[in-house]
Amino acid sequence: MANIIWLASYPKSGNVWLQAFLHNLISNSRQAPSPEKIGGFCTPESAALHFMTPDSRPLGAWTREETARRRAGAHKAITGLRSDNVFASTRAALATSGGAPTITMEHTAAAIYLVRNPLDVAVSLAAQGDRSIDEAILHLETEYESENSDQFAYEYQGSWSTNVLSWTQQRHAGLHLLRYEDMLSVPEQAFGPLASFLGFDTSPERLARAIRFSSFADLAEEEDKSTFTSSSGGVRRVLRVGKSDQWREVLSADQVRRVVDRHDKQMERFNYIPNDY
């Protein structure tokens, strides 16, 4: 029976980029995938179609408890999308919400967790959400739950630290960790072990091609050609610039200190605390 391979991350940590790479690797693509192709390859866990039954009310009318009770059924529905294991993206913390698990282990084959420096996540959150840097930093600290809509079920995302810790506090054979920064700076060393984790005996040429056609420039060009609805609701650009250390040009010393003070334990684990802090 098919099960789910989770592509998990806190928001604005590179999940779409990861999906594009895996699409290219598996399909041996020779061009960048469109958002529609990525969406057909990896389904959002929170998509309403997984939760709905023929006699259901619109998902936006459901309570969180009703949604939580249906989540295991939604995950079972995801496993029916393909005859082999299926990729599903999630921004949820690995936790319990509304009286039910956010991730159903019964339907889980493996998980890939992608982590990114919260200093840069704050910059991307601010740019995406038309909010100030201070508002984005506050969001990183908040045990956040999104709202139900007719398109997407709510997600308990937690704070940045909660999300990271929930997925990574225990290392086990079914979990593969990736750092966004390594995907940028040493892509072969980051993506190569990922391919091996998934059981692919990938040639250097195929790996290089999958990396090349998941570049931010190529993906952004494809995104400009499409209308893409994100799980946060509405149509907006998902990809931005694909860089690390943007925070050095944007955040004040006080803002950096606040992020480090709130998230130092998890930042230290992934070597994200600046040398001068």
C-alpha cells in the first residue's frame, strides 16, 4: 500500500524549491517545472479536496475540531492518489492539534525536513505578507495556527523553534534533514544524500540536471507564466530571490538579538547564531 513521504518545513524555508528538485530528479526533466507540474507531483497536505466528502459543508465552515477529526482520513485519501508512495508538503509542526495528530504515522513512509535560518525567514515572511520586519519576527515567536478556508484546512505551525524541534528532536532512519543554506552553497553535497535516502542510484549528470533546472531564476520564470494559489490563500508569488544571509542588510542589531534570544537553542543546533552574538 502507498504511503506518504512528507516534505515538511516552516513557511518560507524553501519547500517549493525542494519539490521542484525532486520532480526533476524523478522525471529526469530537461526544463524547469511549472507550478502546475509541481502541484501535480507533490500535493499540499492541507488541500481541501483531501478532507471533503460528498455531503460535506464547505471546509471554511468547519471548526478546528471537525477538521482535526477528519485529518487521518485526509491522509488516507492522499495515499490513494498513486499506487506507490506519494509526496505531500506540510508546514505543520509534528504535534497534536484539535485532539488529533497533525501527521498520521500509519500513513507515513518517511519525512524530509527542511530548515532555514530564522533571520532570513523573517525577511521572507515580511516580503511575502506585506508586513514589517518586527511583525514577521513576532510571527516567528507565535504558536501560530492558520484558519480554515474553502481551499485549505488549517495548519498548526507553531513558532519557528516549535516547528523545528518537533520534527528534528529525534534522529531516526525515516527522517532526512536538509539545511536551506547547504542547498544553496553546496547543492551536490546536499541533494546527493537526499537522492540516496530516497533510494535513487543517481548519476552525477542526472543529479546536476535536476539541480540546474530547479534554480530560482528558472522556477521564477515559470511562476511568472502561471497563476498559482498558495496554501495561505490567494494568488501571490511563492518564490522570491533564493539567497541566504539577506538579514545582514535588512535587520537591525536589536532585531537580530531578539530572534537569537527567542530561538537560540534551535539556532545553535543548526549553526545559525552569528559569530558576533
